[in-house]
Amino acid sequence: MANLLVAEHDGAGLKDATAKALTAARALGGDLHVLVAGQGCRGAAEAAAKLDGVAKVLIADDARYAHLTAEPIAALLVGLAKDYDAIVMPATAIGKDVMPRVAALLDVMQVSEVTKVLSADTFERLIYAGSAVQTVRSRDAKKVITVRISSFQATGTGAAAAPVEAVAAADDPGLSRFVGEELSKSERPELTSARIVVSGGRAVQSRENFAKYIEPVADRLGAAVGASRAAVDAGYAPNDWQVGQTGKVVAPDLYVAIGISGAIQHLAGMKDSKVIVAINKDEEAPIFQVADYGLVGDLFKIVPELTDELAKIGK
Amino acid sequence: MKVLVTVKRVVDYNVKVRVKSDGSGVELANVKMSMNPFDEIAVEEAIRLKEAGKATEIVAVSIGPAQAAETIRTALAMGADRGILVKTDATVEPLAVAKILAKIVAEEQPGLVIMGKQAIDDDCNQTGQMLAALLGWPQGTFASKVVLEGDGVTVTREVDGGLQTVALKGPAIVTTDLRLNEPRYASLPNIMKAKKKPIAEKTPADCGVDVAPRLEVLKTTEPPGRKGGIKVGSVAELVGKLKDEAGVL
């Protein structure tokens, strides 16, 4: 038997999340196949075939998978499931949407957002916004798993490309229809895979100040921009910038928290960052308890200085 | 249209959860419990549909111990019409919760089920999708906007790069994200009125569902701590440290 990893991709290529989830999927042992479902996704399938440890790539190239909506993808996965011991997907918005539907159709209790694979049936995952680590063993014969990608390093390319095999599309249950999407266009790296993240909190005070203070320092560093829930709730930053328990979980090399007090729900989304910098005028702010480097003071004075200082060292 | 909402009793959002020293779980004795925040958003959305004349009745369902009746009572005070408590002291996993809810949906025949996208205790983010699967219904997860049109529902969803809109055939499942609405506080007169609203009681066995866990929890531990570092005195010192000591620039 073998395990199946469901790829996250943009058609032409793979998202970083796929190579990270692959690392978790390989830790299960056994042969590993990757499914690339989409429309016009040959490029992504070929990229998947090059990843180390992939024995075979399945490609389901069909209009019904163009937007990776849950109902048709779940139907496809349920059809493929009989050949696999485990079905794995990164816990991206798509993975979170699709996989529990697959699990219930297979009568399996999903293991959500695993942070460590201890064996083929035993995993670690976080509960209560990361306040506790649970070690769980699945008693189900088949496993359905989503992977917290910030907890795994990406797998690189292997020596030889694996074969790519087409699979037939499954019947579309015809329950939902894609209407449209508004994706934020940005030259910046993706929040969940950026090497550096600069985040602003409520103390930034306005959307204009995000543009004036936070974004320039992020661009100087080639960083993604994040935000605390308070900043998003106040309308200072778009929803998809939110870092935290119910937003995105990031673990960059450098995380710069500006004007963020550090509620547990925010820490849940960034405390695995390699180096954390906190800039806050309240020296008692909890963010300083997790920061490697703290700077107490007024962000409106410090952040422009920081942007200038980075320019001096050629950033 | 009848709308069903689900409400879970969880440790309050503001409580700092502590792991028990013997690794058997987290400390739940004498801890403040509240309605899961995403479920409050679900209740609010249902009430707004009723106020807009699109929903006729709101049924709030909870699965949990006797005290989960208080959580239902909160939903009734906000504006739900009646409650159903599926009483159990066991820890019920999302799959079993979805099976129980599927039975209740079969009895109640709602046109829409609105649920929180995840509970802030186990952080699973599964139950809505699982219920949709078991019923063969479409799902609109992580909703930031819900528009009822005829028997269908158009849902704007929060996805990784922004927003996606899908049109679902009714009946459907919607799970709420944070920005769908701001839940109201119950007024005192409504809290009084809620005391008279009915709550029916059942058990998982009445629904014919085996709630034995599929995931065995081997242990629960503290996450590795992160030590606070140092305070630096100036921006120049910070940049110097990041460049030379941390090597991240």
C-alpha cells in the first residue's frame, strides 16, 4: 500500500506548502504518490514528479477542479482512497476545506494540523491556540491528515523524475458553483512561506499608517506583511494578513512584531519563528516574553529609523 | 426557512489554559466557560437572517454536559427560538458530532445550517465540512458574507490569498469566519425571555451514534517554552544584532 499527498499548486507550479507537507507524508513510511488536481496543471504535476521521495504523480486535469472547490475534489479523493493507507494535505485554506469532507465520507476521524509525525499512526498537534501539545494515535484503518506547514522543512528535488499518470475525473456532485474571487495582488512573498515577516498591530492606528510605516520596512527587507487580529478587526489590514490561532501560522527566519501586544492567540501564529523582534511602547507587553530582541519606544519614530538603518547596510 | 445553528461550550477565550502536570490533559476545573466565539457569530448571522425576514425559526443545538444548556440559553437570549441539547459527559470528536447533527438535521429539516469554523479548544476545524459530507450537502466554509437567494446561498469565503465566492444549492452548510459579523450582547429582557424558551434533551444513543473516540490521546504536554531575549537600546543596535549575532539579514 502507499500514501497519497494532495498537492497545493497554482497550475504552472507547486506551492511551497506541498514540499513541506511532503516531508510529513514521507515520515509515514511506504510509497508516496502525489495527486495534482486542477485545470491546466501539467506544470505543477511535472514539478511534483521531481520532488525527492515521490514514486508516482497522479494528475486529474479537468474543468471541474479548476477552483479546487471542496465537493468535486472530495468526490475524486474518495474514489482514489481505496489504494491508500493515508491521505495527506497541507492545512492551507483548501486543505482545511476539503479534507474533513473526505474524512467523513470515508468514516475516518481526521487528524488536523499535525506538527510532528511520530509514526504511521501517531502524531503531535496543538490544541488551545498552542497552549498544549497533544500526542494522538489514530485507531482508524485509513488516516486522513492535514499538516501544519510551518512545522516542517521543505523536501528538495530528487535524482530522477517520477512517472506522471492521468486519472479520470470523478462525477461532480453538482452542489456548488464557483462565482468569482478577489485575490490580493502583491509583489511581496506569500505570508506563509516568506523568510521574513513584518507585522503590525492595533498601535499602528490606521490603514494609511500601515502603508506609511509597516509596508516600507517590509519591502526594504523583502518581507511579507502580517497583522494582528486587532489590526484586521479595526480595518487597518486585509483579512488574509491575519497571523494567529484562527488566521495564518508562520515560522519565518525573522518575525518583526510592530505595535503588537502579543495576545496568546497571536503568539499561536508566530512563536515558532526563528528570531522574533518586538517593537512596542509598553515595556510590559507580553510580546517581549517571546522576543529575542525587544525595542521599547514609539513605533512612529522607531520604524522610519529602522527603514533608514536597513538602507544603510544595503537592504 | 428554518435555520439550525450549533453552539459549543468551551474554555473562555481569555483564559490562560494550563496543562495538568501528569500529562492527562488541560486543567478544566473552576475555569470560566463560554460559547465558542465562532458559534456566537453563527448565532448572530442566523438572527440577522430572521430579522431580514429570510429565516422563520432558529434552532440552537449543543452537544455536551448538562451545563451546555447554559450555552444554548445564551443563544436563546441572543434571539434563537428553541434549543436541543444532546447530553453527554464524554469527549465527542468532530466526526461523532457530525453524525449526531446529521440525525438532528434529518428530523428538523432546516434549509441552512450555520456553524463556527472551528472550536477554540481542540482547534480541529472539521465538523461543518463533515456534516456537509454526511448529508451530501454543499459547504461554504470560512464565510465572510452570506446571501440567501431562493433556496440557494451565495457565500464569500476567506481563502489564503483573499476572497472566493461560491453559489451553493440549498440546503447547505455554512461555517463562519471572524469577519462575518459582530455578535450582539443579549439584553436583560431577552435574557429573561430566554428562560421560557424550550430546550429539548436527547442523548447520543437516542441519535444512534457511537461516540467512542477514534483518536486515542496518549498524552498532553506543555509546548516547548520560548525564552525572552534582550532589550536593545537603539535601532542601530537592533540592526547590528540581527546582522551579526542572529545572521538573519
